[in-house]
Amino acid sequence: MRAEIIGIGTEILLGQISNTNAQWMSDRLAEIGMDVLHQQVVGDNVERIAEAFRLALSRSDVVIATGGLGPTQDDVTRDGLARALGVGFERHPEIEELLRGKFARLGRDMPESNLLQADVPAGGRYITPERGTAPGLVCEVDGKRLYAVPGVPAEMREMMEGTILPELRALAGEGAIVSRVVRCTGIGESRVSTLLDDLFHMSTNPTVAYLASSGEVKVRLTAKAATSDEAARRIAPVLEEVVARLGDFVFTTNDELLEEALVRLLAESGKTLACGESLTGGEVAERITAVPGASESFLGSAVTYSPESKRAVLGVSTETLDSEGPASETCAREMAAGARKLFGADVGLGLTGVAGPEPHGGKEPGSVWIAIDADDVHHARFFLSPGDRDQVRRWASNAALDLARRYLEGRPLPDADRII
Amino acid sequence: MRAEIIGIGTEILLGQISNTNAQWMSDRLAEIGMDVLHQQVVGDNVERIAEAFRLALSRSDVVIATGGLGPTQDDVTRDGLARALGVGFERHPEIEELLRGKFARLGRDMPESNLLQADVPAGGRYITPERGTAPGLVCEVDGKRLYAVPGVPAEMREMMEGTILPELRALAGEGAIVSRVVRCTGIGESRVSTLLDDLFHMSTNPTVAYLASSGEVKVRLTAKAATSDEAARRIAPVLEEVVARLGDFVFTTNDELLEEALVRLLAESGKTLACGESLTGGEVAERITAVPGASESFLGSAVTYSPESKRAVLGVSTETLDSEGPASETCAREMAAGARKLFGADVGLGLTGVAGPEPHGGKEPGSVWIAIDADDVHHARFFLSPGDRDQVRRWASNAALDLARRYLEGRPLPDADRII
């Protein structure tokens, strides 16, 4: 079955917001085996919206539009859909009641303009909103299915997950589709593709696909079968093979973020972690603390951006700063040990280097030293990171999180001098 | 003139990457006064690419495609464009020479597949690549202009800025377009729109537009005139009026990020800054240090995620932790003062609170306390932030950066108990 996504909103065409809904929806549709062959974006204009629906109906089996279902004059998706289908509206009193109830609970009167949201194109049905006030719309024509959902991401996702994806799975037949995602870091996409080349080309159920971004590579296995259990059984041996081939580079087989995997491993091991950061400027701590529950095992990070603060806060020696400089392996080691001591943690991470864009202290941009320190490990490594300032910081924080991940899993730590 | 953007790449349709190019291009086209009425996305398929070009030519004056110009078998934008125009290819030896030169400088042989990049649809011209190896393509048909540029964002931007935007400005006539962006924080979009309502509705040259995101509001003024000087003169009085009305909430009139404005103000004042962070987990430091040159005035941040580390690292008193708790105004004040002392900075910022999603220590999610400490200021404020964990952290870091910005500009600090 072919699906098509229509983003509706002048703010997308003006470049004021990114069409992130389209990415999320495409990803979820791919997961259930729907082929998305086209995406469109049009503004808040009834005729252009109607044209977009007509075009989509001419080439796709399922059309999902997002945006333009609010109560203002700008919100004309409802009208564009009705015009494309050549139908009028039916007012649904139960939607009106629902909306009045939502406003009453907020202690506010419902503006009359919201009544429009109780109108559904004739012959269609609606999806009840949980969070927002805009109902979703569902119409069928010539065996094709059209959906319209709000543009607010949380409201869109609620209707996709609660109604549309289950309906489409059912439409697609009795089969089940199961996906598993293996994520790895410290290894390039070209090496992953070499290692998995035969699986990528030969395995059709499950299919094997990969994608590189920000210093990591995702491998997604997707299997179809009569039941989810059977699909899962089809995936199991291929998943095992992929994990065996990628080995120590794999940080999760459950689509976790690297920082989520690390927080999980810390909780499992009962160990606490602290950091001393320079070139990453707090990014390591920021990523770890973005994970709910991180406070159980993450004690903190000393972001020491000046040489003097490395000495005063983390206890880096004057000798190291004078001889090797703040961007050096010894400094990274002393920062890791210093952070561990300062916060009283079981494990310390230290990161220093040159984020760029300019060289610093004779070291070229992209030079990164990271170190890990614990009772049973005192390890450091250097690498030259590709990319601009943001990318260098991202690669550095990835490498540090992964160093801690490998340590907690009892895996070999990358060589001190390995170049990514 | 109407413009249309075509994103080409199966990875966009699979939701593996976001179509960020479309947003960037739309934004820049809006800036020079081009109306983007449609965006399309298609995969790496010759016929569907050709159809997308034909559709775009039927309704737009300028078509810009991005992606699919690489040297692999998947890269078929060149073929789709030629098919849409019904023409063959002309090989340009000077492109071949350029490509061989690029490979030679990298010390590598050029794969024969790269030769395809020397093919230009007959009658068209090309844009010389600076960074990458893929030339851009330019074709004209029936007075309409088609461009194809690489999908790698840096390569796309290079061709847009170096060739396409200047050409389109020239196409649009002799006039000049100048934009200025005023950014403010600590004020909601609805209040900005109320304050600027008459300008938004009445001013046509410059036009006034606004957009809210992540706790800030951007106001963009765009003027057209025969020369840039004249356009700038048209903007000046309206810019002055906007700034006067928004007052202390404005942090830049030059489209800087809040952290860029802060780093600039620190440099101008010669003052140094340090932070003590809890709920933001390093985000304040991460944002400041993302600005090149931040190391001149930003000394560091102590991310103290446990109560004990607030005491041991930042010197928060046991009494405060026991009586008011780590999420409290007094704790924020002691963190600001402690960070200032620890790093020997002129100005200290302290942030604590509950990022959520769960309540903590009897305080509800979204509770944020921030404080600033310097010789001449000891100020704290509380607010309840809307949103999920990420949003609470973003609002908190915005509010702290803005507190420092206001202090350095000598503006009034928000009331301690003001609710955003």
C-alpha cells in the first residue's frame, strides 16, 4: 500500500518551522511496512489544499494530512478536504459537547469559532482528541483512505498511535510487522556496510537497513509474518548475527539513545558517575541528565573552561598545564580522576581538546582527548574528530559516553591512539 | 514570483532524516520576497523525479531541487531533470578536470562513476562546487528557471548563497530586499502580537512578521526598495518603534542567539561568568560554549546533580538543603554565589528546580528557581515553566541567560515571583 503525507501550514512554507511531523510519520509508516512515495507541503489556502488532496488521491492509497484543524480563520484543512471530495459538512453534537466540556474544565467559555471543529465532511468520521480540542477527520473514497490530524506534534502522534497506525495495520492485512534497531558507535557507516553487506542485499524478511548520523550508525531489521511472535522469531537469528558481527561497537538492541543505555547500565551496576568537561562545555552532562532517572547515578560534571578552573576545581596539576597544556592526554586523565574525587563518584570521565574553528595552543581543531578513571581502570585515548565545532563536540561526547558504556559492560576499551 | 522546492531522497520518505534543507531554503527565499507555495519530496526514482519537476513547472516560476546529485547509482536527479525536459546530456570536460583535480588533492584516484557528475542536461549550465564534488545544475524552459543542488546541507547552502539567491534577486527586478530580526525572551507571543498589532496589520514595507519558539519570540522586518540603503532606511523607524514597544525583553536586533548576545556583552564589559546548574544539567554551559570565543569570558559551570554535590562542590549549606531542599530559592542563590566563588568569576548564575516528569521533594514539575550573584546584585526569581522535561530545561536556561543579559545591559531584572 502506498501512503502520502501532506503537511499543511504557511509557516512551513515560510521556513519558520521545520516539517518534523513528516519525518516522524514517515518513520512510523515505514515501520509498519507502508511505502511513502510522496510528501507534499501546502499553505493555509483552501484551493491549494483541495488540489493537494486530489493529487494524492490520484496516486496513493492512504493520505494523511497534518495541520490546519484549529479554530482560527487560517485553519482551512477541513474545507480543503470537503472541497476535494465535493461534499458538505455534518455537525456532530457529541463533538460540540466534548469541546464545551474541555473548555468548562479550564474554567473558560468556548469561543463560537471552535464550533467549526464539530463539523465533519459528510460521510466521514472523526477521531476524538485527548489532549487538544481539534478532532481528527477520516474519509473514504473509492477504497482509499484520507486522514487529517492536527499539526501540534503531540496531538498528531496521539492520533497516529491511537487510531491511524492500528487501522492501517489492519488494512494491510492479517500480518504483523516487527522492527528491531541495533545502534552502534565508534564505527563508520562504510565499515558497517562492509560487515553487513550480504545481509543487506540477501535478507528480505527481515530486511536490513542502515543509517549513519552524528557519529553513530543505526541498523534496523524489519520482519513481516502472520503474527508478531512469528515476525519476532524471524528477526531473532539475523539480529544475533548482526550483533555478533558488529561486536563491541553495539550499544543497544532496543533503539535506546547512547545516554539512555549508559544510565541503564549505571543503574544495573549500582555505580555512580561524574565528569570533568572542557571542549564539550557541559554536553556530556546535558545528555545524561536529559534521561529521566539519571539523578540516581549521575552526580555531576565540572565544566572547566579555563585552564585556571581545571587546576582550581578539578585539581589538574600546574605542571601538566604548563608542560603539555590543557588540551592533552595527561590533562584529560587528571580531569577524569579529579571529577571522580570532587563528586565522590565510582567512575570519572574527562574530556578536553580543541572544538575549533581555530587551532588552540598548537593543537589542531578536532583534537579530542578523553579519559576514564575508576578503581580498576585508568585509560585515555586520542582521536581527531571530523566536522565543525558542533560536530566535534558531538563526536567527543559520543566517544566519552561510549567509553563509560564499554567499561560498565566489561568490553575492551578503544586503543589510546585509535583514529575514528 | 512563485518558487517551489523539491526534496529528493528515499531516506527522507523513510523518515531517516528530516528535510531540514526545505526549511532553510524556504526561509532564505522568503527573505528575498519569493513566495514558496509548494514543497514536494520524492524518492530516488527517475520517473517520480521527472513527474515532480513537471508538476512544479506547471505551477511555479522557479524550481529548486535538492539531493540526488552524487556519484552512486541511487543518485538520479540529473536523469529525472533531463527526462522532464525531454533532453539528453552534454559532458563538460572542464567539470571532469575539476573533479580529477579534487581527487588528486586528496591523493585518491577518481572512480569512473564520478564522471556522471560532468554531465549537464543539454542547453543547461552548471554551478561549480567548492566543498563537494557534485556540481549544481541550472536549466531554463519557457521563461522558468530550474535549479538542482546537492542534498548535503553545506553544499546546498554554498550554491544557494553563492549563485541561486543572487540570481533570483536579479530576476526579481532591480530592487533590494533587506531584513532585520528582533529577538526577545521572557514575553509570550500573544503579548508581542498585542503590542505590535497595528504594525503587523498596517505596515506593508517593511512587513512585520513574528514567530514564537522555545521560549522566545522573533520579529522580522523586511523592506523592499530600489537600493539596500533605501530599504535599510525604510526599516530603521519601524525597527526603532518595535524595540521601543518591546523594551527590556529585546535581547538582539541582529538575529543573534541569546547565548551569542550574552557572550558579546561579556566581552564588551570585560566581565567573567560561571554557573552552578542542577535541573538544566549543563545546558546553560553547553549553550554558552557553543559560541566560538566563549572561552574569553566563560570560566565554567558546576553541574551538581546530587544534593551532596551541591554542598561539597558549590558550598550550599546543609541547613538550606535540610530545611528548604535542593529545589528552592535559597539553594539557587547559594549555587550562584558558590559558582562565582569556585571559579573566581565576576558574575555567577544558579539554577535549580524540578525538570519532571515526576514531582520531586514536594515541588511540582516545571518549578524553576534561578539566581544571579555579583558584587552589586543578589537576585533570584521563581517561575513555573510549561512543557515536558526538555522544554522545562530549555525555558530555565533561557531565563538564566536572559537574567545575565539584563544585568550586563543594566536593565531591570524580572521580579522574583513573576510567572512567565
